[in-house]
Amino acid sequence: MKVLFAYRGAESIGVEYLSAVLKEGGHSTDLFFDYAFFDDSNVHYPKLNRLFDWVLSFKEKIRSYEPDIVALSATTNLYPWVKAAAAAAKEFSLPTVIGGVHATAAPEIVIQNDLFDFVCVGEGDYALLELINSIEANKDCSKINNIWSKKDGVVYKNQIRDLIDDLDKLPFPDKDIFYKYNCLNKKNYVIFTGRGCPFKCTFCFNHFYVKLYSGKGKYVRARSAENIVEELKMAKEKYKINFVDFRDDTFTLNKNWVLKFLSLYKQEIDLPFSCLVHANTVDALLASELKKAGCAQVEMGIESGNENLRNSLLKKGVSNEKFFQTIKILKNANIVIRGDIIFGVPEETNEQMWDSIKFLKEIKIDHISSGIFYPFPKTELADYASSIGLVNVKEILEGSGSGIRENTVLKMSNEKTVKRFATLAAFVNYLPLFILKIFIKWNFISKSALHLGMVGFIYINKLSYGRSSGRGALYFKALMLIIKKYATFDKDRIKFPMP
């Protein structure tokens, strides 16, 4: 059978694995890729996005490829896009199957939508293959584990199959499906060394998946070092890669496994790489071995600079002291550190968000990635937000309350301030606290103008580096120039115009 995947915005390793399993099973696959011009979490200008009619392009792809079924994958915030893709497929009377985090969290709602014929719950590698085989052979599809289906108004729900225990048995992900459409950075090879995460962060779906798969096998699984190296050897030869990006939730989870892998990686691959770490899983020996093997950067979830909020509400389980220790170890190993921070979690105050800014200033990491909390269904924090009336989870589940957003979806009195904190966090390393506080207090409505202002401050910061005298005056002059250039005044506040 011919299976057409549709995806948007970035490479999906999940789709690549699904495609690889299907091809191994004798089926044909292709991809429609929406580049999401001016409509992603970084650049969101709907008027410009409307210049690019992805639906029209998708329909043209359907006509040219003539698939037997359209396969879709969705996180909750992309569910509106997936519904639009399914609607386009239905104009050609094609069956559709949807999987991913959203389908797994809300199969009972998704299956009721006429746009979807099948819903895949949980890992879809072999469930999708069994479904496609059954459709091709004109067999009954109502009893396939992990697959929900419907016929004549009756919904057929099936149990979850056991987790894939030996990940080495899976074929290597089908990178070609993205590469041939220029949506794969071949110089930065993205790879997973395993599946699952044992931590219980309340904003993440992993703790929900642990419950879903209770009694269905070991949730946290790792590929063998040899299997991973074999894939990377293939990638070096085929794509001429020069950097590897390990995207496991916690690459450093199993110290013994990591040490063994790093030794083989250095010997057989010897390329610079990045990975994600948890502050509680890094010690001096591990950091040293990471560096020797070629680790150029680690990414670490900080989530909040307020220790109580981080550990009581978010359940991160990392103290401020531990962050300082881990960051010092990584710096001593000369590894670049990127930290992730979240603003706008339920009931977070302005003072707690300011704690995050101050903490980022204190730990002095190299790069900062900030974001606004999104209540993904079935996560503990989304349930809490719903219980105190901050969000209507039903609306989000159905797609009307989701989608790409620059602001929080929670009903918070400090909504605009949340956005300002999330924007300003990226500039903590370049600006003194008193300047950051000024920007936070002002009511900026233009992210682009704010960025222009920050560039000016960074430039002044570099000019005045090492000069203790007169530095404050330079900051003040830059501030006045930015206000004069971009701002208009009214009685109560300063506003920046939209570009």
C-alpha cells in the first residue's frame, strides 16, 4: 500500500521510524511537509503565513502520489493543523489514521471526529504496520492492539500492546523521507539512543505514558551502543554528517551505559555532538568523558529559578545547590550549557518569574531557551490548571483552544507579563538586572522591536566590556536611543508598534 505522511515544522523521528517499519514490511511511503512559514513558536505572523497555501500544496501532493491512506501525527498544539490536513484528505475520500501524543491522550475524543477513521494509541511502529497490512488484505481492523477504529457508528477500542523491548530490532529511521524535501539538516544528525524517561515532571507527558504502559514492559529502554554506532556510520557515509544531536530526554541517565557508549563513539564516529542531561545525573567523571568523546554542548531543563515552585509544583527534584554544582562541573569540562526555562505555570507570580531571571543571572550558563507553559492533556499540571479554573481542557482536547500561540492559554491576570518574561529571558547574559526590570515593567507589544532594542544593548555591552567607569552611562544612553527610535508614549505606558 501507499502511505502518505503529513507533518509540519521540523523533522520527526517518530514519523521516520514509522516509515522505516512500513518500508521493511513491503509498503511504499512518502511525505507532505509543511514548512510552517511565519507560523511556528519562533515567528508567528498569520497575515504572512496566509501567503503560503499549504492546503493547496497538500492536495496537489495527494493527486500526484495517489496514496491509499493518509497518516498523521499530532501534539496537542498542532491538532488544529492535523484536522485541516485530514479534512483535505477527506475531499479525496481517503482513510486517515492519527497517532502521537494528542491521540494517545484523548483517543475517546479524537475517534468521534469524522475526519479520522483510525486512532493509534501509544507506540505505533508495529501497530501501524498491522493496520496497513489488514487494510491491504481487506481484513477486519477492529481488533488490532493500540488501534481504535469505528464502523457503522460503533467504536472499537483495543488494549495497549507490550512495549518494544529490544529497540535494536527496529530498522534505522527513514531519514530519506524528510531529506528529499530539504527539511532535514544533514549536517546535524538527530538521533535517539532509547525511549522513555523515569522522571515525573508534572508538565511532561512521560508520567502519563508510564501509567498507560503499566504492566506492559520496561518503559525506559536503551539501544545497544553497537546498534547506534552502526546507524551513525551509515549516516556519515550517506549524508556526510559533521555533528550529532542526541535528543533523548536524558542522555546521561545510565552512567555505565553512557561510559561504554562514549568509548565506542569516540573510536568509531569521532564527531562533535550535543545531548540533553538532567542535573542529578552528571558528575565530574561523566562530564570529563563526555568532553573527551566530543560533547560540544549539553541542554538541561531548569524550568524555574524559584526552588519551591520547581520542586513542589513541577516536581523537578533538583535543588538550586545541585544546579550550581552540576553547572560548575560542566564548565570545568569546558562544555557549553544551554538551559531551558518555563514561564506562566499555574499560579506563578511575577515575583516567582523574577526569581527565574535572577537565578539565570547567577548560574551564568551560555545559552537560554525560554518558553510559555502549555497544558498538554493528561499531564498532572494540565489537570491541576483545569481543577482551579485556569483552562478548559475540553476545548484544548477538541482543538479549539490549541494551536501555535505566543501567549499563555491559561486564564491568568498577568498574561502579558508572562510573555515579556519569556521574551526577555534570552537576554539575561547580556543585560544587567536593573535594565531587565525596566523592560519587564514596560508594556511591550512588539517582540521584534524588543529584539532590536536588545541588539543595541548587547552591542553597547560589548563596547564597554572591561570598562568599569562609564558603563552605566552607556547603558542609559542606549536605552534613551531605543525609546526615541521605537517607542510612542501615552499617559500610562510606553508602547512599541507592530512591524
